Amino acid sequence: MAGDLLDTWRSSGLTDAVDHHRTFSSNYRKMARTIAYLRVSTTDQNLEKNKADILHLANDKNLGKVEFMEEKISGKVSWKQRKIGPLLEELKKGDTILLSEFSRLGRSMLECMEIISIAVEKGIKIYTVKDGWQLDNTIQSKVMAMVFSMAVEIERDLISKRTKEALQSIKLSGGQLGRPKGPGKSKLDAFRMEIEALLNNGSSQKFIANRYRVTEPTLCNWMKKNKITKAALSHNNS
């Protein structure tokens, strides 16, 4: 009976179709990558625990082999220039990123939302250990990606608006805008009020350095010399 049924399947081509499906599924699993992204600091005491938790999550989701990518935390480098940037470019639909939590993706909410939005739009799955988040190809995930994308655009617009308002306020109060001319103690000295306003309104040091055509280290050294910090500015305005 079983032999007759097998002969019938062979003659109808069903066994070939089943074998093809198995081969395709097996190859797909081999091709799909699972990356555990760990953004760590020199004082991070939970690295090994995070790795163990991520491996446990991968096992629960039957994700197969996990590649670990560790990256040192930096407050100055854009996410596109860090390891996560090229990783997002090379990963394809069906690949997976594992995280201990969403906040490990970037240094700000804006960065995290931008990375998540791009990943979901590309069909890259994201799973987190903390809170058990799961972003994949479901309708709910696509809606969340759209919301994140909108939030990123809104935040950028708000930063731009705050910057323009700060510059306009300086201009109306008699302050000078633009890059200083001629030699001096520092080219940035004449623009201290403007730089403080920009920092207070959320502009990044990279944006300010580009505006005055100086390097970020030059700006940082000037701020340090003049004892200018975002924390101090926020305290003075409170």
C-alpha cells in the first residue's frame, strides 16, 4: 500500500516538489543571517550576561547560528559611521538583528528610531531580550516602522525650527551671525552667544563645527577652554 502510494507520488511529480521545497527552505535558512549587535562601554559589567541572554533568545526563536558584533560606545560618531551603519546596508530581507534592548542601537531616541525604521523597511527582523520586542514582516511591525519614520522627520523639523529661532533671536538682539573674519584669539570667540544658543536648542557639535568650518576636536577644545557644556547651559536656563 505504502509502496503504491509512493509510486503514485513519484509519477505525479509530488516527491520532486516536496524535495524542492525542502531544499529551498534549507538553503534559505543557511542564507539568512542572525546578528547579535552589542554596543558596549569599557565599564560594562553585563557583556557576558547579555551574550547569554541573546543566545537563549536565538534558541527560543530557532534562529540558528548567531554572529556577534561588538562596538564601543561613542558619543561623537554618527551611527552611519559606526559598525551598525555598514551592517544595515549589507543585511537583506529575512536577516535578523538581536539586541539586549532598543536603547543599545544609538546614542539618542532619534538615532534608535531611524535605525529601526530603516531595518523594518528592508525586511530585517529585530528581536530584543528586554520587553520581548519583535519587529518582523507583520502588519503591526510595518505600522510601527511608519510611525518611527514619521517621528524621525518630526524631530528633525523641530530641531531645525529651534535652531532657526535661536539664530533669529541672536540676530534681533544685535549678535553677529556667520563665520568670523580675520585673525583672533579664536575664530569662535566672537560667536560664543550663538554657539551656546545652538547647543541649548539641541544642535549637535558636528552641526556647529560644520557651520563654522572647524573640526569637531577644535570646537570641543574651544568649549573646554571656555568651560561650555550642554549640562551647564541647561542648568543656567532652568
